[in-house]
Amino acid sequence: MRRLYISIICAVLGAIFAMGWGLDLLVDGQEHISERENIATYQRIIDGAANQLAATSPTNIGQATQTLANNFTVTMALEQRNNVQLPPSLAAQLSQPGGLLLASPSGSYLLRNITNHANILLQLQLPGFKEESQHGDLLLTMTLYLGVCLIIILWSLPLTRRLYLLNNTAAKFGAGEFSARLPQSRFSYIHLLERSFNRMATQIENLLADNKILARSLSHDIRTPIACLRFGIEAALDSNSIEKKNSYLNRMDSEITRMEQMTSAFLEYAGLERQMGSLTLQTVNLNQWLCVVCDELTQFAAQQNVVISVTPSNSDISYAIDGQWFHRAMQNLLSNAVDFAQSKVVVLLTLRQHKIIIHIIDDGPGIAPNNIVKIFEPFVRSGDNRSREQGHFGLGLAITSKVITWHGGTIQASNDKTTGGACFTLTLPIMTV
């Protein structure tokens, strides 16, 4: 952080110094031009006064000089030529237009010859320039630079503090503390960077957690079919009956099929996060879309003596969805509801507090209290009658939860107070189409 402070202060002070130096040069140039213009004005005044005094008699020249001084509001006086000793080169300028510019401890002045008055010179005192105090200028300059440094430090304190916290959080995360997050602050200058970091950290933590779950579940669940295969091979080798050998081979074929299904399901879930960036969103009318999805499952529900009813919203609701993944998520929820329902599944679509709410309710046995919180975790099955042997690996609701999150929504599970069955609630942010 010290380098950041030094670099910012050096950059700002360097810019101020460069701009100040340039402005000083510009102001000095303008002052020199103004000073030359002022001197030229006084030279014209002394030329005009000398011309008027040339026609004045020696007895009245003093009074005439004072009158001209009062009229032009300048300090003008007569000087005896014998009192002014000048080298020939300068003495020649006394007769030239504008006269001779000289300087003395009392200030600058002009001398000019007066025609017809050879022994008298006309002297015009120039207004004096106030000498500026260099010590005062230095003090003001140092005060300005110190004030700028103080402002920069006060401005950069929140920035450097947030950068320091970000660096510490990244170090903790890199050291394996995957729950480390940067606390939010409304006074931060880099809140977008902080949110991106926290979002990235959450995604990495979820990926690592999913990979751990996948590795643990796969290593656990694959042991059973492998043991069955080994037992089937040994039994087939020891058996002399062709029928028994064929029976063992059929069992091994079934175990291999289940292993293939299990591996495919695990690999699909492991690669699910890569699908988030390839969503193809298309705005649909949710009332019509839900009716179509429910109609597709009508025959499946009829085989289990279950009726699916849809209660659409009173107003048209449009939302941007990925047709493939959102359709799959909704089918997972509906098929689960049909599997557990006794006679009916109800789908409700409503608008509430600027949010789209979808309820999927069945009249089945409901969800066990200890499963309500973790039912959306991978490899958690919602019922004892759903086993891996039947092709259920506990990934349907986990995939559904991720798909709903991709679409900016949330999903919650509960037990319906009226039917006693499970109730899944999807909440989506309202969209303006």
C-alpha cells in the first residue's frame, strides 16, 4: 500500500507542478507584455508633454509642467541638464521619441529633451511595482502541496483499506479457507470488484464442495456393483451349469448398466456449471408454457392415477428462460410430485410483491423434516422407495436448484398445510418486456 500512496502523491504533485510551472510562464509572459505596453503609454505621454512645453516660455515652463502632471495624473518634474551626467550613447536617446528609460532606488523614470529649452530635461516618474515576498510565495506553495497530499491521503484511505482487506481475503482463500469473503461496505470505491471476488469465491467453493461430494459418493456407490461383478465372475467360473452361468452373466450385465447410468449422471452433474454460460434465453408466456409442460406429463400421471391441474395467473406473465434447461427443471419437479402424489398435483402461478411465484403441490406423504433443508443437495433422495437400483441418484432436485439459480430465482421446499404433501415454491424476479 505504501507504493500506491507514493505513486498517487507523486503523480498528483508532479501534475500540479507541471501545470503551475506552465501557468507561471504564461502569466510572466503576459506581465512582461503588459509592462511594455504601460511603458509605451508613458513614453507617448512624455513625448506629448515635451512638445507642449517646447512652446512655453522659460518663466512659465514650471507652472505648465505642473498643470500637465495634474491633467495626466502622473508625477512630472523638470531637471537641469547639468545635474544629469550620461555617456554620449545614452545622451543621444534623450532626443528620441519616448525618451530615455532609467532606474534609480526610488523607481524607474523617463527623461526627455524639451525643444527650445536646451538646459532643461523633462522627467516622468513611472509607477512603482510592488515587490512580492519570495518567502510568502514559498509558504503558500508548500501549504498548497501539503493540502493536496492530505486530501489525497484522506481520499485513498478507504481505497487502500478495501484493497488491503481484499488482499488478505484472497490470501486466506488461497490458503484453503474457502469460506472467506470480503465484507460489503457502501463506502467502498471498488464494490464491483468486491462483488465479483465474492461471487467467484462462492462458485469455487460450490465447485469444490460438489467435487468432494461426487468423489465421496462415487467411491462409495461404485463399490457395490464392483463387488457384485466380482462375485458374479467367481460364481460363473465355479459353476458347471450353463443356465447358472447365463443367470450370473445377466446379473453382471444389469450391474454394468447401472454403473453406466450412475457414471453418466455423476459426469453430467460435475459438468453442470459449464452450461451456465451457454444459456439461450427466450421470452415466453409462463401461463401457456406451464400448461404445455403439464400436458406432456398428463399420460405419465394417468398411469399412476394422478391428475395434474394448472391454475394460471389472471394476467399475462412473460419471462426469459432457456427452453431446454428450464423445461427439464420443471419436469423434474412435476415427475417427483406425480411419483409421491396420492391422487392430484396442483400447479399455481401468481404474481406477488413484484415477483413471480410458482407453487407445485402434491397430496402425498410430504417431506421428512430432516430432509427439507438438504433436499436440494446432490445425492439426497426424497423417499425410501427411490433407490439407485431404480435409476434414482438424488441429482434431480440438485440440478433443478441450479437451473432456477441460473435464471435469477430461488426454490424452497415445505409441506403444504392443506394437503399435507410436499410443496415446492419457485420465486422469479419480475421482468419488464
